[in-house]
Amino acid sequence: MAIKMETRNQVPIRIVEDKVLRFSKGERISHWVHAISFFVLLFTGLGVLSTFFQPAMTILGGIHVARVIHRISALFFVVVVGLMFFIGNPRYHWRWIKFVFNFTKSDWQHVSAFPKEFFGGHGAYPEQEKYNGGEKINSLITIFGTVFITLSGIVMWWAPFFPVGLVRWAYPVHDLSMFLMTAAAIGHIYLGLLHPDSKAAMSGMLNGYVSKEFARAHHSAWYNRLKEEQKKSIKS
Ligand code: HEM
């Protein structure tokens, strides 16, 4: 069921009945455009990278078509997602960047307790803000991976315009970024779809809202901050 976001004094009402707004529409669109284009890039890129994957390219019409699709999806991956930082309600995107580049002591504590959590146990860590240490690392891999894969991709696409030495470097940089992002994506997808505790986050990326229970259990510092902000904006 879609829930309409209300605002009061320009402040979005994030806690509605038993739900908490976690991601705006813009954030969800950019997440899914990035994720879908990433998988199209990965599939077509593997075909371009190795003859082992080339037979799979026949479902697209052959390696030449795969190459064209690879370049078109790269535009979605970079340009379309990049535009989301400037159109609609971009402040949510910028706030995400601000959050993930501010790695606190509590984030390190989360990261050191995370392996236990990942394998189904309960790690002991302090109250977490909107993004925990693990999510910040995933975000940083996504940001730096995207920057390196894009810059190296530009050099490979327009190779004649760049020095030979740079073009030679672009290939391993592109492949390494792809490996790192794929490894992070595998762990990330497991957490989003299958992990017994974390999969409750999925509704946040689908309709924007997570349950209050999830918010309290995983991000209580964030939940308590929103509650205070909302109380203040309703009073004023
Ligand atoms: C089927 C594929 C995917 C699923 C099911 C999925 C699911 C999710 C979910 C549920 C969240 C919200 C977590 C929260 O509430 O904090 C999220 C956030 C995020 N996703 Fe994905 N995602 C997928 C693919 C991807 C891919 C391919 C990338 C990167 C290329 C990506 C990058 C991110 C980032 C950076 C965040 C914010 C930080 C975080 O929560 O880890 N996602 N995703």
C-alpha cells in the first residue's frame, strides 16, 4: 500500500502510525536504477571480458549487441543516477553522502561486531544512526567503485584520445572495481533478501517505510532523533 508523505513546516512527517519513512521516492528510484543497470553492466561486461561468458551473449543477439547494451546501461548507471543529486528532492542524496563520509567510533564498533550478526547471531554494538558501520562501508564501496569504474570506462571507451599508458591502466582498474562491487553486492543482496533480521529493511527500498520495530531494533539513535524532530515540528 502506498503511503503519502505528509509534511509540517516543511519537515516530513516520518513516523506514521506503526511505520517510519526510511527512503524518499528519489532515493528509491536512484537505488533501483543503479542496481538494475549494475546487473546489466555485469552480465554484458563478463561477455566482453571473457570468452567463457560469450555463449551467454547469444540471448542478447551476440557480443556486438552486448557491447552496445553495456555502453547504454553505463549511461543509466552514471548519468541518470548522477542527475538524481540535482533534481526532485536532492537533499536526501546529499545527506546520505554526508552520513557515510562521517565514520564514527560507534560505526567501528558495529563493524567489529558485524561478522556475528551476518551469520545469524546478535552482535553487541551501540545504538546506530540512520546508517550503521556496515552500510557505510557498502555505501563507500558503491561510491568509490562507481567513480573508478566510470573514469576507467571513459578512458576505455574513448581510448584514442588518451595516452597509451593510461589506457593500459584503465583495464585492471575497471576489472578490480567490478570485482569489489560484485563482492559487496553479493553480501548486500543476501542481507536485503535472506538474512533473518536484516531482510525487514526491504520494505524501505520498496515503498519507503520500515516498521517501528525494525527502526528501534537496528537504528534506535536514528528513530529517537526523528521522534524528537517530529515532536518539535508538531508543537511549532
Ligand atoms: C537485488 C538487488 C538489491 C537488493 C535486494 C537491495 C536491497 C537494499 C535494501 C533493502 C537497502 C536498504 C537498507 C537499509 O534500510 O538500510 C539498500 C540500500 C543500499 N543499496 Fe541496495 N539492493 C540491491 C542492489 C544494490 C546494488 C547492485 C548496489 C550497488 C551497486 C546497491 C547499493 C546500495 C546502497 C549504497 C545502499 C545504502 C547503504 C546500505 O543500506 O547498505 N544495492 N539496498
